[in-house]
Amino acid sequence: MRTIELRTPAGVTLSCGVADGFRSRFAGLMGRSGLPEGEGLLFVPGGSIHTFFMRFALDVAYLAPDGTVLRVAAAVRPWRLARAPRGTRFVLELGARQAAAHGVAEGTRLELPVDGPDQSGQELR
């Protein structure tokens, strides 16, 4: 899985796997026991998510196309559904309590590499 770096409003860089194909989107973080601090998974495109078969709670940030956080669902436990708000283009999954720790909150804007290609030469848009 390819990775990209996102910068938070607090200036922290998050290393994120990109789930942009059927297999990576379907598997997501299932089977993992957690996420290290500073790591996440970005779903491209994003929408509502589920935490079926998960082993740990997640913070889920729903992002507009420009990286503005539309909503954060904090500490979503395993076996739950979390609905995306209207306008969601990307979904960022972080370990529980990591969104607040890094300043990811409704209305803030994450710096996404959408204006140019990422390491694989593909754009996120």
C-alpha cells in the first residue's frame, strides 16, 4: 500500500496509508491490533465507514475535497457504523484520541497532497 504525508493544523506530519482500490478499501485496518501514533489510513474516495472485525477504537475524520474537516467521530468502537456527512471526499482513520491530540477537529484544514502527484504519480482527486 502506498503512503502519503498529511500535515495537521498543529504542524504534525501524519504518515498515512492510502486505501484507494477495492482490496485496500475493503480490508482497511481489519486484522491489525492498533495504529502507532502519527500513522493513519486515508480512504480515497471516502464515505461512511464500519468497524466490523476491528480490534480497536478509531477516530474518524471526514474531509472535504480541500482537506477541511467536516466532522470527527471520536473513539468509534469495534462493530459500529459511522455515517459520513454530506460533502465528504476523504476519510482519515486514526487511533482513538489521536485526532484531538494532533489538532484534527471540525473546521480545521489538513494539508493534503492534492495539487500534485504523490509518490506513485497519481493524484488524490
